Amino acid sequence: MENRNSAWSRVTPLLLFSCFCLLVGDVLFGYDTGSFSGILANTGFINQFGSYNPQTQSYSIDSLHTSLLSSLPFIGKFIGCLLAGPLIEKYGHRAVFFGLSLISVIGVIVEITAAGTGIGSGRYAQFVVGRIIVYASVGLVEVDVTTYQSEIVPASFRGLVVVSLQLFLTVGTIIATGINKGFSTSTTSVGWKTVTGVQLVFPILIVFFTFFIPNSPRWLLSKDHAEEAVDSLRRLRPHADAVNGKCDAEIQSIREKLQEIIHKAPWIDLVRGNNLRRTLIVMVYYFFQQVSTIHTPDIPDKGRNTLSHTLQTTGQAFVSTYATTFYKTNGYAAEAFTYPVIGSCLGLLSVLPAMYFIDKYGRRYTLMASFSLQALWLFLLAGLGERNNGSTVTKNSIVAAFILYSFFYNMGGASIPYLLGAEIPTFAVREKTQALGASWNVVWAFVTNFVIPYMIDTIHFKVGWVFGSISLLALLFTIFFLPETKGRTLEEIDAIFSVPYNPFRRTARNGTDSPGKIADEKVIERTESQ
């Protein structure tokens, strides 16, 4: 296992630049999902794509068309996620970055050109197609970014780098909500087209940056380009490592540990041998990422205890789609474009501790803390909602419980599944496993978005008990089934999964580590010697 200090000493400007390039993709992810919330509430957009209501003498978009605008793009993301794995395996991460940038540009252009020449003249179907195309690029980003990051950074801070996806996703959301607020009073198509058009900046930046980053050394090995793999690693590592032969030794070490699995494997290998356990872990955490989320509390109106829209900070959420509309229609029109900015900033702050904890205390501890506190605040939210007497104190407590819930969700449950999907699968099926997990995530995003409104109408605040219980299940799964991978190279993680998992065995390193870390040096050495 790498020494933390020595690993950080191997950080180079190009390594940091490569990660920054990828983070632009994360900003694209966040901006796209965050910007649509304001667009959906923008008067100019409503006038162009809505229907005229003679009674109110105004334009509006009915529930069916609003739902289609938010749900149909999942088709694009599902396709993007599922195709990302095979495309990366065949063409490499850099080529996929170029491709997804082109797809994103095409999608944005289709959206903007859907505008008509006047009120009520917008081409609704074309705009939906544009969103599907853009979401295909978002799906590609989600898989391409995480797998590339996991393969180029030293193990000691792999968690920090990959979890940064959630941080910069939130940065994109903040940018989107800020621009939305700037055009909130626009009554023409200029406002929403500008918000949409700004999105073109990110794929253009990705194309420019990608020219300067190297291919993943591990991907080059899969193509039998050993010399190019060494050259790529030399670019990412300090000059001293290249001169004294450390890069050559590292590539040779990777080759020896991979042994016969140096080439990519077919889809069926995801369920063969110990790959099945690894695939199931990735799928389960992407499932928990979606279904452990809850709705934002709606201030009770006329005696009804209701909840509003789902919070799923992965970006496929009602909160990113309906937040501004919700505030406008529930008595907060003056603050409708301000509250989302505040919420996005809080989301940004909540990811920062996770980026530190993930490599300091490990994946298990961070997830256990996150799921425990998620359950606590969801149960409190449900209890307060059922006993709500309409007092200001109760209302404020409900809001506080939800904010605390979302804070701790961002700290672990929202971000760590991306990391697990990038580091747990074996080299031969890493991209395919992450692609399948991300696609599975999209399926559950669609299911939760479809089912939860009906649950709200039926059981109201009691959904807190449902989703709090799911968070407890996620906690138990983490305790009994997730081995610790903190600080391990990707090849050492293979050794972790080569033996049965015992959550109560302690490591022999110094006798102080927690239960669940069975992949100590003895296990790894024994496995490598076989």
C-alpha cells in the first residue's frame, strides 16, 4: 500500500490539470441539470412552450408536458451510461471526452433552435429531443470521469479526487442557479436561450483541455501498448520518477498483478467468480443513492401535511427540476430564484468534509456516518410532520431536519457510490461495471420520480419512515458487506475480493484498525504469491 506522504509527493502539474479537465465535465453535468429548474419557471419559456388558459389569461405548461420534459431525458442518460463502458474500452477515455463534447454541443443547439418566433410558437418535441441528446452526454461524463480519475491518481487520495465529482457537480448547479436568477424577470426567449446557451462553454473547454491530457496507462496496457503506458505514466509522475525507472517499475508491477486479466472482458464476466460480488456491491450502492432520498418539506397549507419534490443530489432530481417552480407556486415568488442558490451553496459545503473523510477514515466509516444521520433526520422529519400543529417552531424544525438530512446525504450517500463504482470492479470489467451501475441508477431515478408523488398523496410525511428505513438498510449493508478499500491500489483491491469477507476480522497492521478491513498486507501478500 502506498505511503500517504510519498503519494502526495508524486503530484505533478499535469496530474492536477488532468483532474481539472475532468472536473469541467462534472460542472457540465451539474449545470445542465441545475439550469432546467429556472428555465422551467422562466416566463419567456412558459410563453413559448405553454398553452394559453383563457380563464387565467396566461400561458402555462400542464403537468403532463412538465413531467415529460423532466423524465424523457433519462432515456438519453441511460443510453449514455450504458454505452460509455464499451466505448471507453475500445477507444479510450480521451476519445470519449471528445465524443461527449460533440454530443453535448449538438443537443444544446437543438434545444435553442426549438424556440419559435413568438408566444406559443416553441417546438416542444424538438426541445425534448435536445434534452435527451444532452443527457446522453451527461451519462457519458458520469462514467468517463470517474473511471479515468481512478486510474491516474495515486491510491492515497483516489477517494478525494473521485468524490470531487459531487463537489463540481454542485459548482455547476450554483452557476446555473445564479444565471437563472439573473434572467428570472425575462419575458422573452432571450432569457432561457441564454441560460441554455451558456452550457456550450463546458464542452468547448473539455475539447480544448483533452488535447493536453494523456491516455490512462492502464487502458494502454489493455491495448498491449506497454511503451506508451510507460510514457503516459512518466507524463503524470514527477521527473525524478521517470529518470530513476520508477514509472517502468510501476507499469511492470501493474502487469504482474493483473496477470491474465490485462485485457478487457465481455459483459458476462460481470457475474462470473468474485466479479459477481463486486458488481452487486456497485449496483446496490447506486440503488441506495436514489431510493434513500426524500422530498423537500412543503410548508403546510390549509391544514394538509404534504411534501414537495424529491431531493436527489445526483442531478436527476425533482429538486433540480421543480425547485424554482415550487417556490413560485407556494407563496415564495420573491425568493423563488434565490432559495435554489442558497441550497446549492449548502450542498457545496457539505461535500467538502466528505472529500477529507473518505481517505482519512475510509469508505466504510464515512458511509456509516452518512446513512446513520440520514435515517435520524428522516425519522425526525416524519415525526414532526405527523405532529405538525402549524406553529412556526414546528415548521422551522421540519425545515432544519430536512437541511441536516440533505447535508449528510451529500457527505456520503450521494457521492461515494461514484467512487465505489470506479475502484471496486476489476480492471477487465471496470468500465462495463461502472456503466451498468450508472444505468441502474438512472432506472431508479425514473422509478422514484414516478412513484413518490403518489406516495406523498397517500401517506404524506410518513414517507420519512419509508426512506429512513431504507437508509438503515444501507447502513447494515455497509457494515456486513462492504470491505474497506481506503489507500489500496486498484490491483490490491483485487486481492481484497479474492477472499471471503468477514466484517468482524481486524487487520494485523497495528491492532487498532476497525472491524471490516480484512484486506491487510498479509492477505494481499498471500494472494499475490499464489
